[in-house]
Amino acid sequence: MTRRDPPLALLAEVTHRCPLQCPYCSNPVALERAAGELGTDDWCRVIAEAADLGVMQIHFSGGEPLARKDLETMVEQAAKCGLYSNLITSAVLLTEERMNRLRDLGLDHVQISFQDSAAASGDRIGGYRGGHAKKLGAARLVRAAGLPLTLNLVVHRQNLDNLEAMLGMAEALDAHRVEVAHVQYYGWAYENRAALLPNRAQLDRATATVEAARERLKGRVVIDYVVPDYYARRPKACMGGWGRRFLNVSPSGKVLPCHAAETITDLEFESVTARSLAEIWESSPAFERFRGTEWMPEPCRSCDRRELDWGGCRCQAFAITGDAAQTDPACGLSPHHDLMLSLAARESGRGPPDFVYRNYGNIPETPATARPEVLLPDGSE
Ligand code: SF4
Ligand code: SF4
């Protein structure tokens, strides 16, 4: 029995290995190698501890969870522990045999990411030739196995104009739900921000496209859509608030309040190899640091939205200001909001640079998030 409300869901990042190289990947730029990953027994223990703690859902993610040959054992353990399980996958490694085996072991749901509506662009963005065709085949395998399917459409300036075709693809694949997710600028996405950030006109067209599709597909496909932070007036309640609803276990066993939390370089995260999940959830200093409202600076401290959005995203505050304890600059009331708008105008207003593809050979020595943003008054760097 724990004092705190239990987390609702566990994001199990079972590996950082992935055949794709998406330039917006939310994994930390310091990718974990296979030798540092938790083994099967540790993951099965973590899954049991999560269920004991009160977690209801487990999302197997990565990297690419299918890169682990023991995924089936973990899915089976989740079912035994009574957890609803979801596989978040690029799907290029999914075979019919594995799909049916995962279903038979208790997998409840599959979420497949698509990089674009057409093969040439999708393969270029994901850095994996032939990937788009494999994803189409895998989506059909999911539906043939009788499992519900969600499509993750990560959108940015290089595919946003194809959104209507991407939504048509979701309908043709008999998806139940579509998450149209604007890139979140942490990890690799932060390195590639100028290549990915859309301009306001592009964003407005996409929002109109989503509204029309919601009307057309009502009762058949649910479409989730959130305006990107760089053009928002108020921040999202990131993860439903730091340490309130979700926890994340990294491939090496670090327990994080969100998948991007390791970008905050002055926090230390405890590992499931040293303490139980319940102990970490209850009292880990990293979870305690931004829980509730006590930590908040002004203007959050006296704002009537402080228990709605919980001050927004700590990782974004750190990335833009160098201080995770600042109000999220996505908020129009933040003293750093103008800086964020200037960055958006500057980076979406010039030709996109080449992608820095996410792979083990491209890991930057100093991540861009370790270099707080500075703009001169004329908008130059
Ligand atoms: S975003 Fe792309 S590179 Fe990152 S884990 Fe997902 S499929 Fe792999
Ligand atoms: S000031 Fe803080 S609590 Fe108020 S809306 Fe902005 S981020 Fe949310």
C-alpha cells in the first residue's frame, strides 16, 4: 500500500536499438547500447512491480521493441500480471508469425508510426529504404490478427503538407485511432529543429485538414491532435504533471517521470537495479523535484491554471532557458515566451538544413540542449 496515487501507465523503453533513424526521435542523443540493457528477468520483475504498484497499462516502446527477442516473454508477463499492453513500434521487423504469437500471449493493442504518406518521402525521413512498404504490410497483419490499430503520424515541416493523404492512409488501413503528433523538440528533434519546425501558415492548413477529417471520419477513426508548443499560447499538462500519472523505465533501468527527462542534465535518476519501482515512485528526489506546485516560480505560483497544466514541460524549460525550474516558455505568460516565438520564426523561415539522422555513429559530443538559447535583439544568434 503506497501513500501516493499510483501511476496509471508504465512506458517500458526496452531498447534504444532501432532499424530506423528518425531525425525527430525522442530518445536521448546519448543512446544506450545493447550491452547496457536490462535483461529479461529484470524486465519481468519490473513488470510485476508495476502491477503491484497499481499501474494499469504498459506500453512497450524503444527504440524498436521488436529488436528484443524476449519481447514475447515480457508481453506474456504483462498479461499474467493483469496489465493492458500496447506495442509502440516502427513495425519494420514485424512478421506474421511474431504478430500472432504476441497476440496469443496477451498483447492488446498495436501502435505503428508512419513517417509520411508515400514511400519515397517516408523512407527518406526514417532513413530506412523499404520501410514504408513494410509498415503497410505490418499494419495489415495487425488488423488480420484482430487487434486494434493506432497510427502515429509524427508531423513537421517536411511532411505536414501531406497530412490529408496520411489520414486517408489511416482510413484505408482500418486504423481505429490516429495520433497526429507534432514533433516535440527534445533529444534528436532538438538537434534537427531547423529541419523540422513548420511555419504558422503550414500549421494552420494542417489544423484545418484535421478538422475536416474529423468530420468526415466521425464514428470510424478517432483523431488526436495537439497544436505544437512553439505556436501554443498555453502549455500542455506534460505527462499529466511531473510524477503524477506516468513513469518511464529506460533500457538500462533508470526510472524517469517522462521519456525525455534525461535531457535535464542536472537531475539524477535512480535505477530499478538498486531500488524497487514503488520506492522510486514514492520518494526518488528526481520525482519529488517537480511534483505538485511548491517548486513553481511566478507566474505559475499564483496562476489559476497551475493545477491544470502543472507549469508545462520541464524538459522544454531546460532546453530553452537552461533551467528546468522555469515556467515552460510555451506559455504566453512566461518571460521566455518571446524567445521561443523568435526561434520559431527564425528556424521555420529559412531553408531546412540536412537531417542529422539518429544513429549510434552520429551521437553529438555536446547535445544542443546543453547549450541554452541566446538570440540577439535583431533575432540573430
Ligand atoms: S522515432 Fe524512429 S528512430 Fe526513434 S525509435 Fe521510433 S522509429 Fe526508431
Ligand atoms: S503561468 Fe504557469 S500555470 Fe499559468 S498557464 Fe502559464 S505555465 Fe500554466
